[in-house]
Amino acid sequence: MKAGRHPEATVVADSALLVMLVCVAGGALVGWLVKLLARWLVTLPWAPFQGPAKLLSSFPEPGLTIGAVAVGAVAGLLLGLTALHEALTVAVSDAQVTLSTRDETQVVDGGEIALAFKDGKQLVLLGHHGREAAREETDLSAKRLSRAFTKHGYGWAETDPHDDAYRLWVPGASGLPDGADAVFAARAQALKGDKGDDARELRKELTRIGVVVRDRDKRQYWRVP
């Protein structure tokens, strides 16, 4: 448990307004570019997608431009809502760290955290004796996260202190606890099929049986604390 120097939690999260503005504006721009692309494609008889391009170009102006931009903006809005839903929010207090993403919330007691750091695009809360208390995907900057953690008395590292201990997983790897190899095999299939939720759950299972795992280019590396 941390000393109560800062009783209020420090919340680190993406700006909802900025995310929505970027996605909506980007979607509107894409819609406008699609309209221009369709107009250009109909001038090239050899180009693909002639049917959709001619159909789109058949709508009169300014309705075509307004419609294309509006459809793009709506698509951007939906993309922005999805991005916010999947983005990680980190609330750091002297007593605990709360990680919220999707519809899940994980609370880690401050006394269980020995160190925090970013491993690529993942925030890692390292527990005592080398075990991981949490690992979550995030685009939040290491600088913002480090300020929040150090403000509340937690240690922050720029790199994984156990970086040299990881080994590439291969079927039948020696040194793994019983049952871990089968979980790794299932997780390899999940990573190959881009099933992120399945891979995330299988990572948790590996953590429960005493294996720390991280991914590099869909390859799994592991260590045993």
C-alpha cells in the first residue's frame, strides 16, 4: 500500500473529443476522395470497379459530394466510438491501479506492483518476484504514464528489466510448467487467426500457471519467474 500523498487518482486516457474529431474528419475526407476516385475511374475503360464507379458518378452534384462526405463522416464516427471503447484508461492512485478497456475493469492493489513500464505498445505492471500483475495494449504515451505512476510513488522503468530472460516458444519447449505447452499451441492459432480476445484470455491462463508471455510479430516469447 502506498503512502497517502496524493489521495486523488490520476487518470490517463485518450481525449474522447480529439479521437472523435480526427475520426469524423478523416472519414469525411475519405468519402470525398472516394468520390474523386470514382470520377477518375470512369475515364479509364481498363480500370477495375467500373460498375460501382459509374453508379456513384451517376448521382448529380452537389448531392454526390454531400452524400459521400456524410457517409464517410458517419463511418468515421462509428470508427471513433469503437476506438474509444477499446482504448485503455488507466487510473493511478496511491492505493491501487485501475485498468479499464472494452467492458472490462481490472483493479491491481498498489502493494502488488513492484514496477511499471511499457513493453512496445503494452503497459505492464510487474509484480513481486518477477510475476506480471497486468499487461494491456495501449497507445498512451510512456511519458504520460510514467508521470502518473511516479507521482503516486510507483517505480517506472524505460525497458523490461527481464528482457534477457525471454525465450522463443516452440512446441515441446523444455522448462515450461505442466499444461503450458498446450495453451501456447492454442494461443499460436489465435494469433495466426487474428483472434485478439482469445489470445488475451489464453495469456491470462498462462499467467495463472506461472508463465510470463509477450508477443513479437505473432511469435510468442516466454519466461518463468
